[in-house]
Amino acid sequence: CVDEGYHNPFTESTEQKSECVAVQVHSGGDRSYKKKPVVEYVSENYDKDKILWLGTDKDFKVDYGVNHCGELSFVQALGAVSTSKSFVGFPSVLLYWALWHEMPCYVFTDHQGRDDLRIHDEWKKLLIYDK
């Protein structure tokens, strides 16, 4: 008996993809909707009915999409990201999880800019950076 999970882990995704866009509203420090135009970017570039807002900031309020801020556990947030069609956010575990799931990502850069060493070469084609 060959254990494919041992030799070839995570090669098949069993999750159904939705048409939603997972949007991270903050990731600590200056990586926040309070410092970067996250809400404005999303409203100008995506269908407002397809947005899932994610984060721990219970004070985040927006008048469109589904606001899960302050509601989901970390594992639930990872699940929401992995089943979305794309991701908007900051350099963070959620971004790397989205990239691992090979979805297009729009990134609001932090102090590392485009030189984040955690971004694998094969993921770079999935990224669009802010200005």
C-alpha cells in the first residue's frame, strides 16, 4: 500500500471554490485598512456582493460584502481563504495560504516591499502589488 499523502502531500484540493474574494483588513502595525486604501481598492475592482472581509478587528465596518471580522477563528479564516477565488490583503499567513492554493492575490506591501523572502518564485506570477 502506497501512502500518497506521505510521498506527495497536498497535491489535490478537495475544497469547492466559490466566486468570493477573501479580503484581509489588517495584519498588524501599518498593515491595516486604516493605513492603506483596502476598502477603496476592493469597491473599485470587485463585485461588492462577492466580498468576504476577514480579520480580528471587531471595529471594522463596511456597507457591502460579508463582514466576518472578529467572528472567525484562525482555522475558519484559512478555510474561507482556501475556498475563495482570489485574495486581497497584506504579507501574512493568509497571503501565503492563498498563494499555496494558487489563487491570484493583490498585495498591499509593507516594509519588505516586493522582496518578501517567503514568496516562492513559483508564486510570483500570482501576485499584483499596490503602488
